[in-house]
Amino acid sequence: MTQALEQQFVQQLEENQNIVHKVCRVYTTNSDAHKDLFQEITIQLWKAYPKFRGEAKFSTWMYRVALNTAITLYRKSKRQIKTNDISDFHYKLESEEYDGEIEEQMKLLYQAIHQLSDVEKALILLYLEDKPYKEIAETIGITEVNARVKVNRIKTKLKTILNP
């Protein structure tokens, strides 16, 4: 890879690293696993970057690589992901201040998300990022209609988990 391409990759990764952190948060439950998955996703992004053609937005492509890496890694290792270490994560968006109630609601939401299947986690993560259904469908590799249907079913499932 040329030095200019390397610099471009590093800049894109720095600008969009929150995507990788969010994927890691959904697919891991403690800081060590989070760091390991972040590193693995970064390696896969680095390997795939020369093939990035720019047909989709970089963030969309990054989500796809990150989600595929997370799903593949955890399916191969057949690890059961536990949700009891979720308190290791304390993320705040730069412009938002969370109070204790919102922080608790976020914990409960992520605990519910951890109970979803791998594909459901990917779909709801993109939905919570306010991605348009077209982009969700493109990232996951399904039709836009299918993405809408699946997201609605996942929202119903989460409501059931959160309010039994």
C-alpha cells in the first residue's frame, strides 16, 4: 500500500472509529473482549481497504466489514457472550450529557440487545444509528422491505424483553 493510501485509511479509521466501538459493544461484554474485537476489525479493515471501491459510503462499508468480522469471529469460536459485564462500558457522545436514569436505560437496552441473534444485533445497531433503511439493507445485504420488516420485529422483540 502506498503511503498516501495508508494515510487515507488512518484518517478514515480515526473519523469513523465510533462505528467499530459500537459494533464491539454489541458483540462483547467486557473491555478485554472489546479491545480484541476492535483490533481484529481494524486488521480486517486494513486488509480489505485496497479493495474499497467507493461505491458505498466509507461508513457503510466499514459497518459491513465490522459486523461480518464480529459475527464470523464469535461463530467460529462458539463463545457464549454473557451480559453481566456490561457495566465495563461508559461511553458518552461528545455533545451529550447523560444522567443516571438515561445511563441505566442504556444498560438495560444493551442487555436486551445482547439477547438477540447476531443478525438482529447488526440490524438494530444500524437502526439505532438512524441509518436509513436503504443503507441498512445495503450494509446487511437484504432488500429494503426486508430490512423494515426485520427491524419492526426486532423492536417488538426488544419491547417484550424489556417489558415482560
